[in-house]
Amino acid sequence: MNRIKIRLLGDGRRGYRRIVRFSRVKLVKGNLIVDCPTSNDASALLRQFGTDLHLIAKRLKIIETIEIQSNGETIYQPHPVGFICGESL
């Protein structure tokens, strides 16, 4: 899993990298789960840095969906890579 987290940290803006660095990351059957330390981080990851996350995840062909959690609780249900809050990349 460390390889995926390193790839996710390879690009993106400073705020995005800070959130991902302190989050737990796991991949379960094509679903990337980013477990943020706080619900505010989870919200910022999707709303402010969602494009960063999706563009980087899109390059990793093994990721099909992205789920964002806070302390193990799902905040944003799994959604396809390239689809952010009603927008398509």
C-alpha cells in the first residue's frame, strides 16, 4: 500500500499533499479508501482538492472508485474516478 500512497503524494497542491500524508490509504478491490484524520480534512479533500486526487488516481489504472472517510466512517460514498460532485473530468 505504501506504493499507492507515495504515488498519490507525487503530485498535487500543498494542501492536498498535507491531507493525504496524514491520512490512511488502502485499496480494496479497486476501491481507493482515503481515511482522513478529521471530517474537515475529508471535506477539503473532496471539495478543494478533489481534482488533484482524481487526476492522480486516474493515472493509476488499478483504481476504479474513490471513497473518502474520516476516522473509519464513510463521509463520501465510493464514486468513479473522474467524477467529482456532479462534475466529470
